[in-house]
Amino acid sequence: MYKYILFCFLIFGCEFINPEEPIPSYIQINNFNVTTNAGQGSNSENIEDVWVFLDDNLQGVYETPALFPVIQEGIHKLELKAGIKQNGISASRSYYPFYTSYLLDSVKLNIDSTITINPDITYNITNIPFIEDFENIGIKLVESVHSDTNIIVKNDVTSFEGNYGLAQLNENQQIFECATYENFVFANSQNIYVELDYKSNVQFLIGLYVTTPFEVIQEPFLHINPQENWNKIYIDLSQQIASHNNAISFNIWIGFTNNDQTIKTVCIDNLKVIYNE
């Protein structure tokens, strides 16, 4: 009897130890396409990931374009969210709360077959509260009393798209600083972001002027490293602003210094302050 059991185990045991693996379906997701209306400004983006939700459960986060298997078949709900690097930090990834999701209520998955998706999205607020793209008369940024130079509007071969703002310090200038002319009141906003297209040969700062009943506080927030080519960054100010319970209003400032007597340049475009009013 023992020999018979051993014989059966040797013949069939491998099937118990290594059961047949299920055959997956595959999903191919190409890069996101962002479209905007007149109240949303430029459609520039720096979407690097896709957050995939299958039947409202997180399936995974993948760099785009992405091809991945799922152990599912039949009809399912598929939701895709655009992923970004918060504050330009690779280790701090999240989906962007101000882009719409790409939603398919009933996508059919077939075993050993691939479906291909080209997600189209836009902003989920119709009008972005603050946009400075340097395309209109006047600039919504004002230089501080500390600044040795002004920001000027340029349009040349180095443009990102149309006009851009140029801040430059020459050999004899030490400080550039400008701030939003508008005072922001972020009453009940849980998400507050600054978007910015930029290139520079110097590290520069994004910060806050915080107006309280007693004083105005200048706070640096984020150092942005030089970029030879145009880059886009999504800056999350939510927690920083929430920490000021007694604030009346905020202004956002940009600044940099010149400490080695060479020409320092920062180019910016499509500056957006986005929050739920």
C-alpha cells in the first residue's frame, strides 16, 4: 500500500506542487493626451505614470507607456489616473488631483489578448484661478524691493510656446525676486498646487509670503535645480499652507541669487496656481 501511494505521488505530485498557472489578459496604456479650454491655459504636462484601478481597486502604478498582465477576463470597470512626481521628486509619486480620470465602465478583457488604450484627459476644474503665460498685456508678477532686476517678456528661438518670462542677473547683480500680484485666500481648499514650465542655469526657489493679522512672513519652500531644457514641475503647497491657521492671505514668490559673478538665467512659462475656490 505504501509503495502504491509513493508511486501515485511520483506520477502526479508535480501537478500539486506546480499547479497550472492562469493565463492573463494584457492591457497596453499609451501616453496621456491632455486637452484644455481657454480658461485652463496651456496643455503642457509631465505625466510619467498611470494609476490603474480595476473595479475600483488599485491594480498597480506603471510608468507610461505601459504593458502589463491582469488575471481577469470578461467585463470590468477600468479607471486610469495621471501620475506625477510631486515637487519633482522621484520618490514622491501621486496621481494629480486636478486632472480628470479616464474611465471605461465596461471594458472586455480576453485571456491571452491585449487591449490598447489611448487616454484623453483634461483638468477637472473649468477655469484655473491664476494663469501667467506671458501672452497678455501686463504681467501678474511684481518684483520685490530686494530685487536687482525685473522679469521681462521674451519670444525667441528658446521659447517653450510663444512668450515666456525671463529673469536674469548679470555679473554685478545679486538678487532676483518676484511674487504674484494677487493675494490668494485658500479657504477650504484641500489641494493647492503650482504648475510651472521652466529652464534655468541656476538653482531657484519657490516660496510663500504669508500675511497674518500681525505680520508678513517670507517662507522658502522648494529649491528647483537647473534644467538645460524646458521642464514641467507640479508643486504641492497643500500641507505648507494648511500649517498657517491664522493666515489671512498668501502670495507665491520666485527668487534666486548670483554669488559668483556670472550671468544667471531663469526662464518660466505657464505659471498656474490651482485650487478649488
